[in-house]
Amino acid sequence: MSTAIELIDVRVGSEESEGQVEVSLAVDEGEWLVLLGPTRSGKSVILELCAGLIVPEEGRVRLLGRDLRAATEDDWLDLRARVGTVLQQPGLLSNMTVFNNVALPLRYHNVDMDEETVLARVAAQLDALGLAALADRFPSQLTQGEVRCAAIGRALILGQELLLLDDPAAGLDADMTRNLVAYLTNLRRERPLTILATMRTFSPFLDAADRVAFLSEGRVEASGPPAQLGAAGEPSWQGYLQPRRQP
């Protein structure tokens, strides 16, 4: 099996700074890996390294076979069409409707695609995400969860092979969470899709993941299937791997 993401002896930050990361990590093609752990444990830093937003002080980051440090402009153009990224601030364009935000990658990367095909593909995407009724709204008219779902729809509209997803549960209610988990699970049944996501607390997204890497102070403390880590009984992990009990 090929490797979609590889961080090799990567280091970012210093011992004196917050957010120091020292990690080696690999994600296989078609795998769903969740980076789990407390705030400032390095989860978002790893995601930003994979997105090319941060350059490591030491080590290498490889994405879909390309070394990001040596990537050319053509390499980046190719990667942007193959990798979808949704960070903590999803980045929808405020002057565009939901529909046009999701359609933007199609119109930019597929200039020869006729408008009828664009309309059909975007409509199907919004319907699958439960956003069809919001197609003509602007981001300012949406909830935080709706903005995040629309950004995920935009990030996958080209049929991307890899999704980098920062805290997907943020702002989502229970129904939206279930729908988004089902949407991503169905996509993975239809075609190869690698997902690297971060999480700060338990969520149904964990049940859909193939593997969890628990981070602490910028290092991977443990890695394995969610059920395996949950059965290990390590107290520092349990609050993240199991739903909170209501008093």
C-alpha cells in the first residue's frame, strides 16, 4: 500500500516556545487517521505542515509522493487539485453564495467544464451534505457548522484524493455531525479517499476513523484503532476516546 502522507523526523518550534512538535508519522492511502489530544498538543501544527503552510525546521514532509520542501509551482498546482484542506477558519468567500463557493474549484481548475455540468455537480454535493436549501445564502447568513460543511463540500468537489480537516466537529450539532460522518464514510466506499483530521474531544468521527494518534506536547504518545486505544485503559486518553457521561 502506498503512503499518502509522511512526516520524517519533523521538528517545529523550540523548547522555550509553545506548540513545539517533534514527530514522525505516516498515513496510508485510503486511511482515515484522527490526531487526537488536548489544546496546544501539536495537532493543528501537523495539519498545517501537511498543507504546506508551515515549513519544518528539521525533517521532511511528503504529500502524495512529493517532498514539499522541493515542490515546484507546477507541483503545488497539482496538489491543490488533489488535496482538500479545511482549517479552523474554513475560509468561505464572504461575497459569494454557498453554491458559488462550492463551485469555485470546478470553475478554476476545469475551465472547459460546461456550466450545466458545474450546476449538476454542485447541486448533488450540497444535497449530500444537507445544504441544498442554503445554496443561495452567503456565509454571514450561516451557522458555524453550516460554514464548515460548505467548506468541506468545496474541498472535495474536484474528487480530491486527500482531505486535511481541522476539528470537523466544531460548531456542528448532533444531526449535522451524523450527516457529515455518513457523507465521508459513503465517499470512502465509492472511491479511495485519505483523511487526516484533528479533534480535541470525543465525537462520532472517531468511530468512523481507522486509526487514532494521541498527541501530547507535540509528540505521538500512542497510535492504533480507536477501540484498541480505548481498551488500553490509559487514564490520559480515556476522556478523549469515550463520550462524557452526563451527571
